[in-house]
Amino acid sequence: MIRRVLEPLYEQALLQQIDHMPRHIAIIQDGNRRFASLRGIRRDAGHRAGADRTEEMLEWIRELGVTYVTLYSFSTENFARDSAEVRELFQLFKERFTRAVTDERIHRHQIRIRMVGDRSLLPGDLREVIERAEEATSSYQSYFLNFAIAYGGRNEIVAATRSILSRVQDGSCSPDRIDRSLVEQHICEEHNLPPVDLVIRTGNENRTSNFLPWLANGHESAVYFCAPYWPVFRKIDLLRAIRVYSQRIGASGLPG
């Protein structure tokens, strides 16, 4: 009871300390399995609790006016997990993307859904529902919700390199034009994402795990590590992370 009274007051206090709001937040949602183990529930129940918290968190993000959110939902390394767990996760993704097609909140707030990652690694039925959600929201420009699935940061740099080499081979690009801005152009063109302003990782892990290395590390984004497992991530934790970003921007003198 006391917590329900105090938390909104603390949220307001945190909001008053934020002068700069990030445009693009990337989140590594870690701790679903450990949350399930701690609670003595099934692993898939932990992932579903995490998915529920994701939907709640997206409401907070939208209310704060953050335009871009990219969620690290499933990495290329996650394919090495137990096959039953991978199937459980893919089934959960199918359910949530299917729901998104008709979710009135998505359409009312004009949220565009996109996938970032190697689609060729996904089963056909999952690719199909993801593409349906993308198509149903393709005209929206108010908010952008990106799911990194079958994603690897080094892979995107390799893909950009291949694309540039192909242009060199066909004569549309000379080797002396290859520089940082050209590589960035190819990476951004593939995903159509702006640079990341803030990376958040839950679950008490202090590493960014190959997540958007060019758009995040390459632009020296702010990073916030926190202890709560993803299913118990709170609005307070989000506001603390944004406060770190705001303080960093304020100290640097850069525009927010």
C-alpha cells in the first residue's frame, strides 16, 4: 500500500530531474529465465511475464514522447539454447505479432512495427506473422517499435561491408569513397534507424552483448545497467535510465 502511494511521487520527482529526452532507446530485456527460476514457475511463464512487461513499458515510453524503441528480443546466439525453449519463444513471438495486427493501441497511436535481424533464420510461419504486422503498420510515422530478432551486431556490419563491396564491383562506388559515413549509410539504410541515444540492460548484467554496435557504441550512447529482472522492470527504472542520459547530455552541452 505504501509503495503504491510513494512510487508515483518518486516518478514525478524523477521527471522533474530530466531536461533532455532521448529520441531512440534500445533495451536488452534480460532476466526472464532467472525470474522464472526465482519464482518457481515454468520457463515459458517467465518469458510471457517479460512480454507482458514489454507491453506495459511501451505505454510508458510513448507517454514520455520517445519516438524510437528497439528491443533485443532474440539474438543469433540464442539459437544455441535448448530447442524447446526456442520453440516456446517463437510461439510467443507469433502470438504477440498476431495480436499487434489488430491491437487498437497500435493503430490509435500510429506505431510502426519493424523487425531488425536475419529473417532467413526464422521459420516461415513466424516470418509471415511478422510481415503481416509490418504491413499493417507500414504507413505509420508517429512511433517506431523495432524488434531485434535473429540479430547479431557483427552480422549487420558484415552485411554492410558486402553491400559496399558489391557497389565497388559493379562500378557504382569507387574504393576511395569508402569511409565511416558510407558504412553508416548502409547500416542505417538496411534498418532505417537513427543513432541510439540510450541503451538499457536489465538483469544485473553489465555488458551490451553485441547490440547495435554501430548505432550505439559508434555514437557513444549513454548506457544504463540495472538489477531488476525484465518482468519486474518498473517505470522508476526507466526514468532513472533516462535521467542518466539527460545528465550526460547536460554535462556535455550537446542538444538533447
